Amino acid sequence: MLRIGIDLGGTNLRGAAFDDQSLARPSEPPDKASEVARWSHKEAVGADRDPAAIVERVAAIADRLASDSSGPIPIGVGIAAMLRDRRGTVANSPHLGWRDVPFGALLARRLGSRFQLGVYNDVNAITWGESVAGAARGCRDVLAVFVGTGIGGGVIAGGQLVEGATNCAGEIGHVKVRWDDQAEPCACGGRGCVEAYVGGSYLERRIARELAGRKKHLAVQLAGRIEDVMPGHVDQAAANGDEWALGLWSELAPLLAIALGNAVTLLNSERLVLGGGVLSRTPTLCQLTETAMMVVTPVPLLEPLEIVMAELGDTAGLVGAAALARSGVSLISTAE
Amino acid sequence: MLRIGIDLGGTNLRGAAFDDQSLARPSEPPDKASEVARWSHKEAVGADRDPAAIVERVAAIADRLASDSSGPIPIGVGIAAMLRDRRGTVANSPHLGWRDVPFGALLARRLGSRFQLGVYNDVNAITWGESVAGAARGCRDVLAVFVGTGIGGGVIAGGQLVEGATNCAGEIGHVKVRWDDQAEPCACGGRGCVEAYVGGSYLERRIARELAGRKKHLAVQLAGRIEDVMPGHVDQAAANGDEWALGLWSELAPLLAIALGNAVTLLNSERLVLGGGVLSRTPTLCQLTETAMMVVTPVPLLEPLEIVMAELGDTAGLVGAAALARSGVSLISTAE
């Protein structure tokens, strides 16, 4: 059965169509997008982010990917937004510059009854994708945490995606790890969120601040220029025993570990999937975080837990959104 | 359809039988046990806690409550224990003095095919009970936290009880709220668990320590003797503006609020149910905790959240265990 996954992010709009053959062999990890998707498409979101224009473009991709298949065709859209309900209403998307946009309703109306539409938070779709065909294949209790520019998470409990009362579950980036007077402010309006310490954009600013004027520092040499130093370079420096880099990682790893360990304590997950632009390039930070988790997580909750890196990369969100829609999770009525 | 709930705690062994009429009116809160259960039973656990003896006694209660009903009769047992799996294997129960006891398998064998047995963590059963007939009626996303001697929790997500990989989900008492050198040790072996600050047994020791020699203190006057001062007396003193009591509550409320707020941030619950021997008698602490939660929880996760007190008291575990078994959650094969 054909199904379509769409990933609407701040930079790219991507789509892929899957058929039964493409995921027929769940025991074989689909390492590349080409092994999973039968057809795929990618374009830049571009400057015109008017909801009506984006809806039209998503629908055009859907029509193209659906080709001459007969409906109803499941289509799942993962969107980089905080949702407000299970009908795809965007409460807020800094990436798209949207606030209070009834995206799901608009898209459902445009797509019509040929499609069965579900709209999901992008990280939830990615989490589901990793559970369908990636690092958490076959797992019923999963916590996935992605550290990129910000920090997002997804939870699967008893084989079901945890969406929460208003489709906002998994916001582990805004779990508080400091609450004293010095707690860092976060873009969410709160203070002391783990994202404000370990999230890529905060981390990069801190790295730039602390390395200012230190042209001979190992991380700067690795990057070439101070302004190009990324968390990955700091990780390499830490792996090489650099004191500053190790100090920074030793401060941040316990904070991330507290957020992760406390979540596992609550959820009793069997698999913790780590990914995202920062963690995928910082193996030393991951290792230190894992070590700190051993200390802060009760043993009965550590024993069943396996910690792994995400496998599917950019494909995960497409796989997951399509699979969620196909499973009938939070479908939006396309009837007028 | 007849169903049986059993609550096996450290002090009492209780049982109740429910029929369809007893929960037929979900809109009417069953304020008293007598309004819910058709038949009920209570006995002291007593000194002989040998698993075989307990199994026999539970089975005898089941036989009596089942009367002449024809099988298969759902029977749910909530047990004050950390479980290891969904077959009722007790990893550890300080209350019963058990370690590695295949309680579910033993009881299933004794009960035979006339019964359909499920064994659940007692707090999970209580949480489910509150969602079936108590403070979280009709809610699909629930976090329930009970502060008594210790702190236990239960999670419902998308209408399903979150059991976790090894049936240990909801251990919010062992979420870390301190991780510096001064973090309090907890009986679990960890340090800085919220239970080690707000859990009743820790709290009572601290109260006794800080009030030692202060016979004229308001809390002591309320209780009569220093050794009788309970958290409820401290709460009354705080409500009356006592400086020490307010200071203690102002230290503890944010710690509890961090654990609760971070859990809600992850789960996007629509209802937070608070209960247990401490919180049911400390309205001022509850109020301060709620206020602190407003600060530490992101607004989009606060908006859909309602915070309420548990309604069913001792009955919740019986209602919940029976309802879980009836719904077929984690039934244990009774075949030989």
C-alpha cells in the first residue's frame, strides 16, 4: 500500500513515497534513503512562508508522489512546530514564522478525500521512524532525544507514540536542570532548560565566547577559524585531552544525563535513541553523558535500557510520518 | 461481569468484587468504597510473609469474592513492589520482605483457569483506578503522584497505562532534583531523589530533627508532643505564618514542583492527580508546589493541565487492579 511522508522543516521541504516492498524487510537496516523510499523529493522552503502557499506546495508534492495510485492514500506530515491539537493546528513555529495556523485543516481541505492526512511534530515523526525501521526497531518503550540547534524528544510507550493532551509530548529540551538565580534563560521564556545549556545554538555561542582570542587552541586549529568552531571540534579536542574542552563537556554531560536519566526513570524505556546534528558529531560528549546516566538512574531502570545512536538521519521523519498516517494515528478528516 | 481487585500492601491485604452496576455510572463520583464495591474484604498481612502463604491467602479471598460466578473471572492484584516483568515477578518489595519472587506465576497456578490474573504495581493500579472512577475520569493523559511514606507515580498516555519495558514505569520518586555533593542519600541507593526530600519518612525525620527541643513551637502544640508532629501539623503551622514551617515548605515545594513540572513537560498530561498520606494532609505544601510549577513548566504544557487531588483513597487500587485485569492488560497465563 502506497503511503507518503512529508517533512516540513525550517530549511527544506521533503517528501517520499513508500510502498510495502520498501519496508518489507524490517530486519535489514535501511542505511540510505534510496533503500527505503521508492520516490523522494526535496526542495528549499524558501522565502514565501505564507501558510496558503506552503499548503499548496505540500499538496503538489503529494499529488506528484501519489502518481496514479487510487485512494485513500495515507499521508503523514512531520512539521517543525509546536502543535496545539491532533488536527495539525500549529500553535507556534519559529522556523516557519507561524503562530496559530490551522495548517492541518487547510491541508486536509486542499488534499480532499483521496488522502488520509495526519500532521505530527517533526521529532515525534522521527522517533516513530526510528522505531519502524531504525535504531529502535521492534521496541515498545522508546525515548528518542535529538540535540541539534535545539533539543527535541519523542516517546513511545507500550508500542504507541505518546502524543500528549495537546500533541506536545516529548518536550525534553525544556526540562529544567537548573533553577537557581544563575539558571540560563531559554528562548522558550523559561530558565534553566537543558536546551539552554546543551542545545546547539546556545552551545555554539558559548564556545565562541570562551574561545575568543584563543587562536592557538586545538579546537580552533581543527576548525581553521574561531568562528567556524563547532561542537564536533570541541569533542575532538576533548578526546585529545584538552583541558578546556574536557571541562566544558564535564559540566554539560551531567546536565544532559539528568534530563535523560529522569525521563528514563519515569518511562522505563528499553531503548534510548540519541541523535541530531550535535550528538551525532560528539562521541566523547555522548560517552560522558552515558557514564553520568549510570550514576543518576536507578539500577532497575538502567538494566533493561540500551542506549544507541539514531540510524536513519534525514529519512527518519519521512518514514515515521508515513507510517503514523498509515497506522491511522490522529488522522484529520478531509471531508469539507 | 464480575471482576476482582486485590491490594497487597505492607500492612493490609484487601480485596473487592465489582460488577457492572458498581461502575455503571461513571459520571457520579463514587465517594465511598461501599458505593463502588459489591463485596469487599480486608485483613492484616501479618507476620507470615512467606510467598506461598500469601499466595494461598490471596487465592482464598479470590475464591470467596468470586462466590458461584462462572469463569473466567478477571482478577487484578496491585502489589507494593518493584516488578521485573509483566508476569508479576517481584524484583524487590521492602514492604513484604521479598526479593526475586515469581508471585504472578505462583498465584496464576494456584488460581487456575477460572480466573484471568494480572499483577500490577500498586501505584499503577491506583492511578488506573482514579482514571476509571476517580479524579481523572475520562482523561487520556494522566500523571498521578502519591506522596506517602515514599513517593510513587503512575502514567497514563493516550488512554493506556504506561507500564514500561519491565513494568517499572512511573518511578518519579527517584527522579533526581539535586546532584551536588550535598545531595541527600535515598534508600534506593541513589542520591538527590525527590523522595529523599519530600517523601514522608525522610520528611518526618527532618521535622523531628529540626524541632528537637522546641516544645513551644506551633507544630508541636498542634501535635501535642514533638514525636507526634506530622507533615500535616507543619502544614497547619505554615498556613498560620510560622517562619520555620514556611521556610521548610518553601525549600521543598520547588523540588517537588521540578519533578512534577519536568514530567508534565515530557508527557503533556491533561490531568495531574496528587494524593497520598502526606499530600492529602498538606494543602499549603500543595498550593506552594502548584505555584512553583507555574514557573518551571512551559506555558503550552501548563495550559491543558488541570491539577486535582485524588478522590478514591484506599479504594483506588482495588478499582484499578480489577479494571486493568478486566481490560486484559498484561494477563498472566493460568495454564499449567
